[in-house]
Amino acid sequence: MLQPVYTRQFKKDIKRIERSGNKNIEKLKTVIRILLDEDELNKPFLS
């Protein structure tokens, strides 16, 4: 499993997206978890 290193800008961007009420944040978190586990992304995440 990889260890994430989040930049300050990335953290700010995530907070801004969460405050906006965008529902795609869960999809983003899922993709990040998959990549950290070094698994391949499925087709739904590639488009």
C-alpha cells in the first residue's frame, strides 16, 4: 500500500469541494483509495 503525501493546496481544494456539496467527492475518495492500494481502476472510473 502506498502512503499518500497531500499538498496544502490539495487539502484546501478538497475542503472547498466538500463545502460546495458536490457529490462527486465520494467518487474521488474511492479512486484515491484504489490507487493507494495499487489496484487497477475499473472502466466506470476511467471516463
